[in-house]
Amino acid sequence: MNAQMVELGMAWVYRRFAKDSVLFELERQAQADKRGLWADSDPVAPWEYRHNKRAQAAL
């Protein structure tokens, strides 16, 4: 399931925990083909989005 979501551009590879090198290649291909979230000109990783939201809430 993870590989299919990454291949379709519907999920990021979470580098902190990913152990399957195939996922990284699938993500690279999805980026190159601009599939799913990679069609956005400036996609934001979920962990960056959450970090930014917490920082804004602290202000």
C-alpha cells in the first residue's frame, strides 16, 4: 500500500523511518512525472506543514 501511494504521488516517503530503497525510487519517478502532490509547484511535506502550524500557534 505504501509503495502504491508513493508511486501515484499521493504520499511522501518519510525518510526518518523508511527502510525500503524502492520507495525512494518510486518517489523520484512520481516527482519527475509530476504525479499527484508533485504536480504542485511548491509542495510542502506534512512534517514541515505541522511544524509551521505549531510555530504559528505559539505566536
